[in-house]
Amino acid sequence: MPRSTVPTDSRCASATLLAALAACTLLASCDSGMQRIDRETNDRLRSSAEQLGGGSIYPEIDGNRYESGSNFPKYPEDVSRPPTENPPATALRFEAIPTVKEDAASITRRFEKMSANDPAAKTLTFDSSIAYALEHSEEYLTAEETYLLSAIRLLAEEHRWAPLATNTTSVGYETAGGGSRYNNALSVINDLGVSQRLPYGGDVSASFVTRGTKQLDDYLNSNDAQSVGLVLEANIPLLRGAGEVAQEPLIQARRDLVYAARNFEQFRRDFYYELAGDYLLLVLQLQGIANGERQVERSASVEARTRALVESGRTEPFQADLAIQNTLFALDRLSSQREAYRLSVDRFKSRLGMPVEDSVAIDPTQFKLPVPKVDMRESLDLAFRFRLDLQTQRDLVDDYTRRVDVARNNTLGDLNLLIANSLRSDPTVDVAGVSFDPGYDDFAARLSYSMPLDRVQEDLRLRQTQILLEQSKRGYFQARDAAAVQVRQAGRGIERSLFSMAVQEKNVAASMNRQAAIDAAPDRATARDRTDALDALRRAQDSLDNAKKDLQLAILRYLNTTGQMRITPEGQLIPLPGMTVQEETGPGLIDTSP
């Protein structure tokens, strides 16, 4: 507050300096305040991950990633009219390629040239895919930020329960007595206060109020005045809003952060499982392409042999046409397989957060997880104990139970105890400084009661929360039942994949024996016999590869659905005691032998 002894020009200069200092202080405090928020957010995230246990990790907030914003933004003139680019059809162009008659050989050469691998492609393994996704995947970054937002919401709620300081300065200009220049006054009021919410309802506050009046242009008589006051107030509820229900927002915010930690950890497990499925599908498609390439080669061999038999007059001409058709069908299937593979690779890169135009080569690597011994009763017990989503669903029942209690409390009447004490300076002294006069101490206490005559809204909310509580109970039991179904399905999936592998191994052996018998006596087999044998062998090989993929995914699904999957901070699967993880690579998977 400007003092009465400071001249007008000096006051203006001082006011300008104070305003500049205040602006600098504001900017500096905003920057340091955001750094403090980031630090406290990371602390809450770390504590929630430690509370979750099991090697859980947490993201760290990076303030440099987000827009800083502007205190006084300058919007462009067309901000309310975003541009749209939608030209008419006449402004577009379509160019058709000329129709060319091609034979099977030319189509094959053009297709092979189009599907040739890029020699500069980057090899992408599953581990490198996971590592890249943890840094760049939009899906993963969104999950991290959802976790961060829960921590920020907790900080906001905790701040409401901390001592809150306020400072308000108001400057007024008053004119009295018809606008005479000798009756102009400048008044300044500064209110510095702090308030604190009480743990069982209500709040207390303290305010230090300074008032000052400066008479302007009054050179003969000075009517300057200055006074201070200290005000202490307390508002304590005794019925509605009293007790532990007052802490419900803080309790729920803390529990929500625990739920967010569980959800993030469960997301990491689901993300690993889904990426494993996507990657193994790519490996399976590579194997299918290798099988298709072999079929094309074998079909071409059958076609050449059949043509030779037709030319020698040892078989009918239509047999050669059948062989040619089978080769063309094999080429068409191979073309579809390669296109499906390229589409799957683009989708996989997009999910990893990798630019789609980047050229990559998928490393043909599969997991070779040992098959677990599945005891269904024990598996269900593990799922009910360890699954994080079930634990959250169970705790939500407690949340709704507390909400019923809070809603019941809100139906009570209002009985509040109000206490206020004001200590002022001597009002008979024009300039009192900061000295308080106990003789002007004012104390007041009041007990107010408001009867609950109209609690229709509160009764409706009570009934609503009671219904939501029953729904949450049913939701928990439904979630348990769904988890039990998933565990049973995962266990049966392992058995089903093992059975399919055994069947398809025999099917492949039978198809190869059939092919060997035809090769041993080529004159006794028709073109139809040869092409059917090739198709049967290819289907058997594809089915066996698919069964191997399904078995590995079934094992991962079993670990995830029973709550036993653990993922390292780098995104790798942590083998459980007794589990030895191996990998099959290269020639063991992609068999290019003729």
C-alpha cells in the first residue's frame, strides 16, 4: 500500500515498478509451479507402482512434451472458419493403364519383380518391435497419459485439503462533495488470508485485512486513515457433511490412482499378448508364402511333365490344361498371400508407431514356450486372486458402499457451528500501523440448524446409489464368471492346439507319402492326381504352422487370464520359475527347400 508521504509522481513510478516485478514474479512462479507439479506427479506415480508391487512400472511425466500455451494468445483472423479442401470432380484426374494381353509367364515375372524384397529393409524382431512400441506407439502413450491424469487428479484433490493462501488487493477512487478536487480520495484494501479444510468436515480460515485511505490534493487538512484487522473464522458441520464422509473425494481420488496403476499394468500385459499375436501372424504368413512358393514351383514342374507326356502322346491334351490351371491358381493364391502380408506389415508398423513408408523385414522368429500343466481348479484360484481387473471390480463394490453412506448422510439436516473472532486496531487512531488493540476484539459463536424439509433430490440420489451398489455387486460376480470362462477357454485352447498339432503332423506326413508315391510312379498318376496331392500337402503344412502359432498364443493367453504374466520395464516376458523360454528362428521356421 502506498504511504501518505510519497509524492504522486513517485507513487506512479513505484506502482509501475511493482507491477513489473509482480509480472516477473508471476511468470517465474508459473514455471516453478509446473516443475513442482511434475515432480509431485512422478512421486505419486512411483508410490502407486510400489504399492502395486510385482515389479510394476510407472511412466514419468515430461513437461517438454506438451504445449506450454500463451497467457495472451493471438488468434488468426480465420480461426472460426477452418479451411476445407474439397475440389470438384472436374479438377481431378484419372489415368488408366492400357490393356495388355499377358500370358502366365509374363504375369509371373512381373509379379515376382513387384514382390521382391527391399535389400535395405530393416530387420524387425519381436523384441525390437516391443521396444519401439514402448517409445512410439500412440496406444501405449495414451495408456501412460491416462495413468498420469489419475495422478494429477489426486494432486488437485490433495491440494484442496492443504492450507490455501489468498491475497486480494483492491484499489478504489472516490469523489465526494460535487467533484471538488479537495474531496478526491484513493483507497487501498489488502486481504491476506489462509484457509484449511478440516478432516471431519468444515473449514477454518484466518485473514489479515489492511485498509488505507489517501486524501488527494488536500493541502490544508489531511484525512488519511489506515487500519488493520485479524479475522479468525471456523465453520464446523455437526450433522450433514460431518464425519469421515467429508473425506470421500480424497479417499476416492487415492483409490482411483491405485485402479489406474492396475489398469496400466494390465494394459501392458494385454499389449504384449496382442503384439505377440500380431507378430506371430506375420511369421505365419511368411511361412504360408514359403509354402505357396513351393507349391508354385511344384505346380510348374507338374505342368512341364504333363506337357511332355501330351507331346509324346502318352496322355490326353486336357491334362496339360488342368496342370496349367493349377499353376495359375497357385500364382493367384500366392499373390493374395503376399498382398495380405504387406497389409499386415503396414498395420503392424502403424500400431508400433512406425512410419508406414519405412521398409522392414520381419525376422521369422517364434516363441517356443513350454506347455504348462493346467489344473483347472488351481488356475481359477490364481485368476481370482491375481487378476488386477477382478481386484478393481471387487474394490468398486466398496466404493459404491461408501457412496450409499455419503448419500444417506446428505439426507440429514444442517447443524453448523460458526465461530468468528475479529481483532482490530484502534479505530480512533487515523494511522494505526500493525498494532492491535485487545479492547476492540470481537468474538461471535452461532449454532444454526436447518430442518430437512425438502430432501427429495437427496433421497433420489440415495436410491440411485443403492441401485448402483447392487449393480456393482452383480458386475463383480459377472466379471468373475467371465474370468472363469476365459481361464477355461485358455486351458482348453492349449489342449486343442496340441491335438491339432498332432493331427496336422500326421496329415503332413500322409501328404508327403502321397506325393512320394506319385513321384515314384509318375506314369500311373494323372495331372488331377498330382495337383490334388500338391494342394493337400500345402493345406496340411499351413494347418500345422497355424496350430504351432495357436499353441504359443494359447500359452500366453493362459498366463494372462490367470494373472501370472509379468512384463519387464523393457516389455519382455519374465519367465516364471520352471519356465524355460526358447526361440525357433530362420530355417527352422521358413522351409525353402523344394
